[in-house]
Amino acid sequence: MRSALTRAANRLVGGVRWYVRELMDESAYDRYVTHARRNHPEAEVPSRRDFERMRTDRQEADPRQGFRCC
């Protein structure tokens, strides 16, 4: 049986992981896949690599994004 301290530590680590993923926008692909499957079930969902490429291209083409440092 796990102790209350172990459960609390696991919740804390899970919360930190969620926060960092949201902060770094790492969860964007997961949200995109959920949206695509719910609203466009017939459409093919791109791979994560293709999604990131499309996202980067879109950001670089948008003049409101400004220039990138790296």
C-alpha cells in the first residue's frame, strides 16, 4: 500500500509535468489531434513531425510573430 506521502509526491510531479508542458506548448499536438478527431473524423491526422513543421511554417509566415532568435 502506498503511503499518503508517495501519493502526494506523485500528484506534485504530475502537476509540474502538466505545467511545464503547457508553458512550453508541448501539448499543442495533443489538443490538435483531439480537435481533429472530434470535428473532422474523416480527415487524416498528420504525424507530430508534420504538425510541428506546419506550425513552424505558419508562425514564420505571420508578420505579427516578429523575428525569431533561433
